Amino acid sequence: MLTDGKLLLDYEVAAHGIGCHIRQCWERSAAAMGRHMLTHFIAEHRRRSATMTLTEESPTSTITVHPVAGHIGAEITGVDIAQPLDEEAVAAIKSALHRYKVVFFREQNLDHAQQIAFGRRFGELTYAHPHDDAPPEEYPEIFTVDPRRYEDRYGKDFREETRRRQYSYFTGWHTDVTAAVNPPAGSILRAEIVPTVGGDTQWTNLVAAYQGLSEPVQRFVDTLRAEHRYGGSERPVGDSIYARRVNDNLLVSVHPVVRVHPVTGEKGLFVNPGFTSHVVGLTARESRAVLDLLYAEITRPEYTVRFRWEPGSVAFWDNRATAHLAPRDIEHLHVERRLHRVTLIGDRPVGPDGRESELIAGRPFTADHQVVVGV
């Protein structure tokens, strides 16, 4: 970043070990050094190290990070996250998360208490979900992802209702709880029961999606803000159980279309079909055209990774830099799929202009969130 005529670089160099930093301060002006030289250095290093397997030693484990796709995703081995982690292990996982946006662990077999304990090593946890009034007893942080549970809660027509509300190929892509003014910083999902076929989850790198836009489009979207609410542009209406639950617990916020990551400083797109209703200040036609352009960029296959779940698998993603796609390929099958999620309390997104997100309805999403049950 530029400060007082100096160029300050704080750049994580994965090739030298997770968590290793180069921190240099040049007294020369940015013009003298040449910003393009720095940009070229970082881009070239990222290109060369994108597929490198990295190992970090800690007193209790030897963590190895294996990249699994070109722009996003890595599998971490050599650590038992059901056990207490030392500071070095936590730092290594954080570093991998910030670099690869989503990290995967296999054969972990956590229970609710262990998942909560693991999550708390990375920050405070939210309540289960803004609409969930019945998390597992004694575990208010746990949100259970199970289609059968949704139907029990909201009725047999819930799945058909959500299908009707979704208007395009972009169906299902979302970033968790962006209707809140402080969306979760991260999400940790573990698999308990998964089908033998289907049910995979995909993630996309919102930083790469932003970087894939042309410079004029980047400058344009840097200035925009968008409203987020449950259902996005196709908000639930009528008198269904689900619509009443959403409206009784209304959450609406305005976020920057481009978010500056609070840790890495990277710019990333911060819109998603699951929650974004419209771009503020544009006509409905203009807003739809802009959002469709951005959604098409977000969902480009080269920015994504697909994860095959097994019982005991855990995915930990940076909710500030990713969107993910819930599986739709098993809806016609009579199979069981049950996963459990905890989310880290987030901060208010900040745009390139320094403006924070604005709360329109509801309140910040925290550990003491209260769900109104009006049905």
C-alpha cells in the first residue's frame, strides 16, 4: 500500500513456508520503483507457487498443504483438528485459508463440541442461523444442513418454492448470510452422512473473478453498492411457512459490490445470486444486466473447485472471498445427506472507497442472535 510516499509490501510467500512473510519498506517513491515491477513480482510468484505442496512444522503436528485446483482450494493433511491446536498450527491453517480461500480436511470425525472448539480457534462463533430456532440441544452454534430437516420445518412444498424463486443457471450460488450487515468471516462445514454418488459442493474465488474483469469494468463496479436480502431478487412472498419465517426475521443490508479483504487487502466481488436483490441507484434493467455480467464471471469454471464429501470430511472457507454452490444433483434421489456448519462472526465489509456496509433492517449476526418464531 502507499503511505507517506513509501511503498509498503507485506506479502506472504508460500514457497518459503506457510506463515512466512517478507516485509520491506522502500523509501523511494512508488513512481521511482515502478508499481508494475511489484505487480509483476507478485503475479509471477503466485503463478510459480500455485501448485507447490507446502509443509509447516509445529510442536504438535506436521501440516502439509496440497493445492487441488488452479485458482482455489487446498487439502490439508498431517493435523488432527479434533484435538487442541497450538498457535503454529492455527497460524498455518489461517495462512493456507487466506491463500487458497477454502481448505479441506479428511477423516476428521469431529462431534459437535469438537467442531465448535476448532472454530473458536479462529474467532468468535455466531448463532446457528438467522432463521433456525432449533439447533442441537446445548450446541446453539451448530446449523444442520439436511434437506429432510428443511421439509420437516417448512413443509413439503419448500423445495419446489425455492426452485420457483431461482431464475437462471446461477441458481444456488451464494455467500453465507450476506443479508446481515456483518456476514460471517468464515464457515466450517463437516460431513456426517453423505450419499455414495452426487452431493458435491463447489466453491469459487471471488478475488480471481474480480481480477478477470477488464480494467474499465473494475473501475465501474468499484463505485457500486448493492442490497442483500434472503431470496435476492426473487424474495419469498405469500403465506408459506418459509416466507413468514424470513419476513418475521427480516435482514437487509447494503454492501459494496467490491469488497476489500480485511486481512489480505485483495479486492473481490461481493455479490451473489442467493442474496443480492439489486444494485443501488440503477434501474431494474441496468441492475439485472450488471449482476448477470458479474454472476457470469463468478461462475466461470476455471475459478472453481469441486469437493467430493466423505463422512468425516471438513471444509473451511473464507466467506469474505468465496461463493459456493449447493448441490442439486441428488434432489430426485431418495438419499440422506447431513452436514453441520459453524460460522465465524464477521465484520462490516468495506469497499475500495473506504465506505462500510449499511444496515437496513434487522441487526448484526452474532452469538446472541434471537429468532422470531411467528408460525
